[in-house]
Amino acid sequence: MIDKICTFLTNRIRKENPNIDDERAEVINYGLQNIIGEFPKIILVFIIAYILGIFKWTLFTFIILFVYKGASGGIHLKTHIGCILFTTAFYCLIPFASQYLEVSDLVKSITILFVWIFGMVMIKLYAPADTESVPILQSKVRKKKRIVSYISFSVGLLIALLVKNQMISNIIILSYFIQTLTITKIAYKLTKSRYGYEVYGNTSTESV
């Protein structure tokens, strides 16, 4: 249903703007998929976060991760219930657990370095990690999203390194690490998912 709605809206937008080419239309459709598909889940997440007393930290997690998550992609569970549970756990458990993590500056720095190295390798290998329902087939689009992934990931971890607030650092480190895990081939195999470009034809995933 969501696929049909997004395709319909994309076609209407192209009708109103004839200059939009296939590449731009793909980007628009991808954005609509994320907005329409994620909005109801995010509302539920915020309600649960409010009940748990971590609303502002869940909101912070959502904001700080927005660009990197949107650019890098990741798994999408096949059932609505599974997707809701995963999204809720992601945005609520990370800030909840971050309240209780206390580490020294040295341990924090080493952890950030490890996460950064791991993330840069995974981004090069898998980002943007698309899905069968929302494939990203244009090589130019894939390259742009990978570049944004590199930049947003590095900037986020740099903030975590420099900021003195332990809660903020913990949330950034945990959320960026877990989000990176969701783009890996292991995560796709565990959830029985497939990358969109594998289903609809290989595209250029050249290094940047």
C-alpha cells in the first residue's frame, strides 16, 4: 500500500514538474517511502519514550541519527509488528541504556576510534544499504548517499568525542554503531532481507 501511495505521489510530482528525470524521481520516491512509512512508528516511539521518561533523549537520538540513517539505509523487517518493535527498541533502549554507562575519557576515545574504523569499512562495503521494496539503482544516487554517510558518520562521532556530556556521547556512539550494524550483510541474512540492487540488477558501487 505504501509503495503504491509513494509511486502515485512521485508521478504526480513529475507531472507538475516535467524537468524531473528518473534519477531525481528515484530520490523523491525514496524520501516519500521513509516519511510515510516511518511517521506512524515514530509517533508511537515518542509516546512510549514519554511514558518511560526519556522523551527528550529519544528525540535527540532521532535527530542526531537522521542524516546518517537516511543516507546509509539498512534492514527493513518484513512485518509491521516486527518493524514497530525494532524501531521502538532502537530509539528507546539506546537512550535508556545510555543513562547507566559511565566510562573514562580514554575508554571513550578508544571506543569511538573502533566504531569509526568499523563504520568507514562497512559504509564502503554496503552503503547505501537499500531493500527490495525501495531499491536504489542509480549509481550517482548511490555515490551521493555514500558520501553523505561518510561525512555524517564522521561528524557525529567527532561530536561524541568533543562533547563533555556523557549521556550525549553514549547515545551517539551506541546509535551510530547499531545503525552501522543494520547495513551489514550479516544483518540482512539474519532478517532474511536482500539488498535492492541484488534483486533488480547490480549497480556501480565504486569507492569514493
